[in-house]
Amino acid sequence: MTRARLTFALALVVLAGLAPASAQAKRSPCNPRGSQTVLANDEVRIYFLHHNDWACAYANGRRFEIGRGSEFFADGSYNLEHLQLVGTKVAYVISWDGVDYTVGEVWLRDVKKGRFLLKGVSPVVREAACAPGDGRNVDSLVLAPKGRVAWGTSYSCAPGIASYRQEIVAFKPGGRPRLLDSAAADEPVGPVLGSGSVGLAENGDRAYWMHDDTTPRSAEL
């Protein structure tokens, strides 16, 4: 092997050794020792560390605490639920379960920019005046590209099944949560939104759900 070829071969070996180290150094703020991956894509890693869930953007190392997972108390529990990740956006629900009610909040954040798009909003639109202690359950949550979200919620404004209601709600950054569909157990026909589940079309442009067992519905996000 000539001197020129030997020099070139050695240079390739050195570069091959440096590349993984450089990539690791670039991503190290998002890979703290002892962390466990919860969700991840090419832009963001969500991980569990020291009893908390964190989100971190690879591009700039910006990170923030999402929540504490689940904690149980004598009179209820705290829960981090419906965690969704698309691009640099993360959506999730934080709920507090009491003896006879659940209060849920919807959160949406751009991890890379470090700003909230939704900050602990009530999932309910139609009966937003109900006292928080009357219950707010988020049954399902989907996150579409560009930070658009939709969720199904069930709640009660007074004791008893007659006041049980459900809503399908959508939100896009720059706007306000908007009602897509609703149903109440005390309406004459008695429609109920299936299980309250909401899904996402394959291209992410539309949400779909079942108004009852036989009536599919959808709306643009």
C-alpha cells in the first residue's frame, strides 16, 4: 500500500470513530444517564427520569418537565394520560381523580420553541360554566401535524346519569377550542357518542368519531 493510500485509509478510520461521538454529543442533553424512553421521533425524545416525564428537542437541547406519571393518594390520584408526539409538538392530559369526580386538563406544547399552545384548558366547551368539581374526563386525544388536536370528553354538571354529557372538541394553534359534536343522556332521542373515542384520518386533515353505534361523523381539523 502506498503512503498516500495509507494516509487516506487512516483518515477514514478516524472520521468513522468521530461521527458517532459527534452525534452522541449533539443528542446528549436529551439522553441523560438513567433515563428511559417513553416516546421519540427524529426531533423529540420523551423520557422518564426520577419519577417525572420530560420532553427534549434534539435540535437545541431545550427540555421541560411534562408531569409526574401517576401518583395515588388516600382520596384520589394524579395521572398523566393520552401522551401524543408529532414532529416537535407534544399533547397530553393531566387529570386529578377524586372520590366521585375527575378533573382533566388538555396541554399542548412546541418542544423546540419551548412555548405552550394549550395550557391546562378545560376539555369542555358547551358547559364550560359547570363547576370544576363536577367532573371533566378526557376519553381520547389525537394530535395531527401542525399542532392540531381533537379530543373526546365526558362530564356531568349535577349528580345523576341524567346530566351526563359528551363532547368532541378540536383545536388548532392560533384559535380556540371548538365544538364538533355533543350528546346528552337526557336528550329526547338519547344519543351517546359511542365510547367518546375520536380518531384521526390517515393524512391528519380530519378527525372522525361515532355519534352513536350507527352514525359515523367527521370534521376537518
